[in-house]
Amino acid sequence: MRSLALLCLLVFATPADAATPEQHYLDLRDRYIAKFSKAAENDETYKQHDAALNELTGVLRSLVGPVAIKGLPADGKTNADTLFKGDSGFGHLDGLGFASEGDKMQAVATTTGLLRHWLREHREDGMPQEIGAAFKSDRFYYQAIQDSAFAKYAELPITKPAGASAAVAVLGVRGNGDLKGPPHEIDVVAIQGDKVFFLAASDAVKTAEIPACEKVWKQMMAKPIDKKDPRGDITREDNAMTAYTACFAKEAPSQSWYATAVKKAQSQLELLLVR
């Protein structure tokens, strides 16, 4: 009986004591964030910061494994721009990042474990906690890469390959200012096994304004500003943008450029997945 009790203790103790590869990475990352977020910024600190990013890159390469995406470098580096908490670019999706010259194409490869942890970290930012819902949210595409906002205009109906458990494509506009205009960026995200792949192409397709949606925009912007709202003008514009993009998503399938956008999204998906 004593031996059986000891065996049970060992069985139940092992999972708690054995850190997963993802947890090892997260612990290392968090130690560096704590260190640099309190450090004085100078040349020596920046040198140490670069070394830390290189170390995290090595851990991620071992964790994620080899990644080959046509048109992008073979060796990715950590998708983290900075370990200084509060800096612009802090908190991007944990994983290996890849980028073409001029960042016309950017990709991230990670694991489902790291993705779920990242979603939890962004819960207070309004990030959906269920993976499928997150992939349909503009917040995911905004916070995963770069430092600029993203407006989702439409979801594109791609065909999920047999080897993928999830695949989503969205059409939108990315920028630091006005996000209203013909969308030209296509972002595709997919899950294959326990790996997650995300590819953003900034100049993927040429679209055009939709007159019916322009009418919706003008009607919404013609509404009076709520003077009780200290952000009344911004609220009105946000509401107009929501109505405008909802109209765009509804009307997009009837546009001449739509089939080209769907075909482009499908080709981006095929770049990501191992067959």
C-alpha cells in the first residue's frame, strides 16, 4: 500500500513539476520583460536587449521547428519587437516572425499553446478567448503583428485543406490614420496539427469603393454628434466605420474584384501549410 501511495504521488506530481517547452519559453520571456522594463535605457541595455531577443529566437526555433514559406527568409526571428513593457510594438504574438523586404509580406509561426496563452494575455484588450472567434476578429490581426491598426472589411471564403483544423482569411486595411478606403491587405491564418501559421500580404489585391456603402458612410456621418459624449465625434466616426465595413462585407461578393481576392487568399493559405 505504501508503494502504491508513493507511486500515485509521483504520477500526480510529475505534470506540475515538468515545465512544457512553451512554459520554458514564457518563463524566459517574462524574466527578460521584468528586467528590461525596469532598466535604464542606454547602449549597454540595448546590447543586452538584442542578446535577449536572439536567445528567445533560438528557443522559438527549437519549439516551432523548421518553417518554409515561399518568398520569405528561411530563418525566422522572434516576432517580439521589444521586451520593454509599454513600448510601441510590445505584446505581439509569440512565435517566429518572417518578413519580406519592405514588410510587404509578414508571417508568424507559433504553437497552439503559445497562441492560447497570448489570447489570455490580451483578454482585457477585448481579444476573443476562443481561437475561432479570435481569427474572425480585427483585434487579432491588429495586435499580432506591426504597430498599426487593422480594419476588417470582409471574410474571404477559402477552402480548408484536409490537413488543417482551421483556416480563415480576411480582407482589410492597415494603418495608423484613416482606415476607410478600398481594402488591399489579405491576412490568412491556419492551424495544422499543433502549429499555427499567419501570413499578411499588404498589397495583395486591388479593390474599389462600393457606392452603396459610401452612401451608408455619409448617412452615418450626417447624424448629429452626441454632446453628452466627450468623445462624440470619435464615437460617431466609429459607428460609421462599423456600419460601412458591415455593408462592405455584405456587398463584396457581388463585386468584380471579389473572385480575384478569394483566389489570392487561397494561394496565401497554400504557401503556409506543409503537404
